Amino acid sequence: MARGQREPMPGLYPVTFGEIELLRDLDRQDGWVLSKDGVPQSYVDLQDPTFLEFDYVRLMADIIDLLPEGPLNCVHVGGGAFTIPRYVSATRHGSRHIVIEPDGLLVNLVREQLELRSVPKLKVIVQGGLEGTAKVWDATTDLFVLDAFNGATMPVELATVEYLGDIARVLRPDGTLLINMADGKGLAFARRLTATVAATFRHVALLAEPGVMRGRRFGNLILAASRTALPVDDLTRRAAGGLTQARCLHSETLTNFVAGAAPIHEGDAVLAPVPPPQVFG
């Protein structure tokens, strides 16, 4: 730890929506994990915010790294340990962040234990994704990151055509949307959410590890979308050759993946998939 910084205290902490466990990474001196109900939610290295432990976060960082150079105006739905805001601030100095997180006590925990004040130009809105996004001005955002989970399940109200339309409203014409979702056998939810995004954004790519992409095991998938072209060739090469070896579907291969799945609308009877117990056991 740097001089003057207080050492985080591992343990269980009550938050607005349950209880969070703060765990030290025994392999990295300044690595910390936030876990809820036995599910790892976030990882952060307090001295090296460019170190990304979780594979799906590395995939998101790969996409962010391929965006045009310079600082970004970012909106993040889902706070956790604020891993992506820390990464973007470290790699793109001068970036600004609005983080929308409904759990105010979780925000306080991260602020007090995990040096949230060290992240420059960051504003937190303590509200749900729908209400918080509605407060963001039109066409002001370069990067919108949707990484919101209740435990290990994505809130379905954030997976609808109507909400995607509000995200499109706040994005600049060349802005980029990143969505972290999770799915398992059959990938029915992933197909529907991909169809939902494609109903709003012309250019869409889907990234995941091969086993997850084939529906052989439960895991995270990353959607990237924009109204302008995505750097899919560079992204395909980077995903295949990185630490997290992943496939990238786009254009015809993505159309085949969706296979006619219907977009999700408000009021649809859709259940987000829940991971089997052995995933985090």
C-alpha cells in the first residue's frame, strides 16, 4: 500500500441488498475480491488498476483498447468495485465516469475500503439502471458499460428493447455499448438479448470463450454494439490471441447465432439464467 493509505479490512459487510464479503487475493498483495452469496462480483488491484483478474473483464478491456485514442465520457450501470472505471482512468487519462449503482451501502464500502476516491472525475448515482440512465443527458456518452447483476443473474428489465433505446439516446452517434451477460446450455437468453441489441444498433459483435459460446458450460458473454462500424477484424485477432482466448461472432455468423430469436420487450415473461451450483462451488 502507498504511504497514508489505510489497509482494507477483509470480512463480511452489510449492504443495502444483503451482505458482501471482502476477500484478499493471497497471490497479489493489493488484490481484493468482492463476493456476494459465494459469487465473486468484482476484483480490483489497488496499485495496478490495469491488472484484470476476471476473463470477461479482460474481453471488455480489449474492446475499450480498440476505441479511438483519447479520454472517454463513460456511463457504467453496475458499480461493484468500479474495476472498469479504474481501468479506463488509468489507460485514458482525463476520462469521465458516471456510475449508476442502486446499492448505496456498497458504494460506501468501496469508497471506504477500496480507495474509490482515487478514481478521478467520477460521479455516482445511487439508483437502479432504468432511473439512473434516464438522468443522463442525450448524446453525451462515448462508452456505455452495462454490467449489472443481482447475485449471478442479470436484471431482465435492463435487457429490453425499451431500455436499449434509452441507452442509444445517451450515446453519441459513434458511441459504443458493452454488455456483460451470463448464460449456459442452449444460450436461449444470450440469443434473445443479442436480438434485442441488434434491433437498436446496426453493428453488433459477441465475444466469449469457445466452451461458453457453444453452450457447453455456463459463463460470461460480452456484447459490443454501435451505430457505426466496430473494429471487428482487430477485435477477432485480439480475442483469439489474448490471455482470454475467445471467439468473436459478427455479421453473418452472429445472424446465424441469433437464429430468429425474438427481441425482449417490457412485460415479456423472460427469466435470466441462473448458474448451476457447481459453477461457484
